[in-house]
Amino acid sequence: MAVGLFGGSFNPPHEGHVLVAETALRKLGLCQLWWMVTPGNPMKDRNNLAPLAERIAMSEKIAGNPRIKITAFEQALGQSYTARTLEFVRARNRGVRFVWVMGADNLRSFHRWQDWRRIVGTFPIAVIDRPGSTLAYLSSPMARTFSQARIDEDDAPSVASRPPPAWTFIHGPRSSLSSTALRSAKSG
């Protein structure tokens, strides 16, 4: 079974997140995508963070695809670091082929994530195009450091079967929605 792991604050979740999830399901040939709602991103201000239960409920409402499973198991782990979460997932799901799914907007700062190299070495990665981030995959420290591990987009369905490090950049329809802009519009 091939499963995508798509983590984030989802504060709030929006149609752009759904588009990333649907694109990953389709282009990677995934059986499921686990939408992992984090208790809080260590790199973001938590002052404007809606309660976890509220973000889970909104995510369940907007996802609309039975192959997308909304989870919040990071809360039970008592931490929010992706590297540790992925190690936990791998240890508990031995027969599953996972792919870490992220929006291209995260590539600019990915090298600042705790143990980012360990993340790249844990599961293959699919980077989904986002507006204004298409060229980030060429210039980001992750893309440069792991350039030899890049899989052509035409071979994206094979990514889940490849040993890490392996990553691909997937082009497709893009949404300009962002949680930050939605929160600003709501408060303004």
C-alpha cells in the first residue's frame, strides 16, 4: 500500500490544501493520503493558532475524499517535529510505502526544519507546485543538496517504491489560497 503523508497546521484548511492532496493522490498513484494536522508548527507563531479540534473538524469538512484520512496523532506523540513523526510512522507501519508530501512553498525554508536531512532519508518526498514557488525547487538548499536523488515527474508514480533519498517535483493546477491570507482577511 502506498500512502502520502501531508502535514501542516491547516490554520485554516482551504481548497489549496485539498488541491495538493488530490494532486498527490492522482500523480503518485497513492492508495491513501494521511492529512496530518499538527498541534503547532515550531517555526510559526502559535498565538493565532485555532484549537486543534477546530482545525481537525474543518479539515474533515473540506477534504471530501474518502481516500484522504484526517489525523492528529502528533498530539499523542507530544511533539511537532516532522523527523520524529516520520520515524514513529515508519516504526508502526512496516508494510506501508510512504511518501512525504509538501507544497513547494516549504522548500525555501525546508533546510531550517529540525533534522531536515533525516527527513529526506526517511521517506521519498513529493513536492507539489504552489504559486510563486515553482523555481524554489531549483535553488533551495534541499534541492541542491539532493539533486542526484531527484526523480523526473514522469516517473512520479514510482516514487513510493524508491528507497530514500528520492524526491520529485510535481507540476499541476495551483491555488493562490493561503492560510495566512485567509486569517488576515478574517481579522481585517
